[in-house]
Amino acid sequence: MRTFLFNMPGKLKSVLWGEKWLDIFLYMLFISFFIAPFIDSPAVRLLTSLLFSLLMIAGVVSMSRHTSIRMLATLVACLAISLRWLKHIMPNPMIVKLGTLAILVFMIMLTVVTLTKVFRKGPVTSHRVKGAIAAYLLFGMTWSLLYGLLDQILPNAFNLVAAVDLFTPERQETLTYFSFVTLTTVGFGDITPTHEISRMFVVMEALIGQLYPATLLARLVSLQLMNQGEDKG
């Protein structure tokens, strides 16, 4: 992996380590998490796993120029990808739990990297705006994985109106819906947290859903004003 990263063609390296990667990442997120679930079939689920694997590989490449961070991201990504594919062959509870945990850790790392690319100094470009949207989607997906993990290890962590069997993709999709309803603070009330720990994380997500857009807008405006001042100077 290390040799591959340093021997990549210059143009490809600039895309994966630059702001254009934010565009690619946003499109892959949209396809893998918002289109595929509506076309429910074994073939589409395999395709979703393939897209997710590619997304994680792209995330590893763009994670950081520091070798230690890339190595850690590579280990987590390899574990998450292996467990996700193994789940198609042996969908037992332990594999599902470990896979959810590995993907959750990687998504947290990916969220931090995306936010770093969005909020760092420099001109406000369309790539950066798309990255900000991707980061918002990542918040929802990361919390949905967290809810899925809590649902798997805590009894009655959530009150799901539709009784969906545990450890199934349908149940995770239901929690993804709940995560984005919470993030946008819509709160339909059809799904509620019933455990102290799950309630705590729901409150945290709702706060981020309120604070992130305001913080993002303030940061982008300040970056644009700073860039305009440098151009005039």
C-alpha cells in the first residue's frame, strides 16, 4: 500500500489528496446509501458492498500523507471490508456486530478527514461546498451505524414501530432513516430511544444537526472574506 501511494501518477494523487476527491466521495456516498437501498435485491446489495469497498479504499488513500495514519486507516478499512463481504456468506450476529464496529471506526476517521479538507484555509470552491454536504451526510451515516451497534448490544435501545428482525439490512436501514430524521431535528416520533445511552447519543446528533450548518456557514464566509482580502492586498 505504501509503495502504491508514493508511485501513483501525479494527476491521480492530486485528485485523491486534493479537493476534487470531495466530489467523487459525495457521489459515491449518494449512490451507495440513498439509491441502492430502494432497489432491494441480492445483486444490488453486492453492488452496494462493492461501492462501499471502493469508497473505503479511496478514503484510505486520501486519509493523510503521514504513513502511520494511513497504515492505521488501511488496517481498519481491510477489516471492515472483509467483515462486510463475510456477512454475505455467513450472516451471524458476531460478524454483523464486528463489521458494524469496524465500519463505524472508519467512518469516524473519514468524517474527520472530510471536515479537515472542508474547514482548512484556502478559497471557497465548489469542491469544498460539496465536501461540506458530504460531511453532513457522513454525520447521519456515522450515527446510524452507532445506533445499529447500540441496537445490537443493548436490549431495547430503540422502540421500533415496525418489528424488523435483528441483524438484518432492513433494520439498519430503519435506523438510518431515524438518524437523518434526528440530524435534521424533524422528529416524527415513530422511532424513539428507550435506553439512557441511546438517548444521550440522539441528543448529541440533534445538537450537531443544529450547530454544524451555522458553524459551516460562518467558516465559509470567513474563508471567503479572508481570501478576498489577500487578493486585494
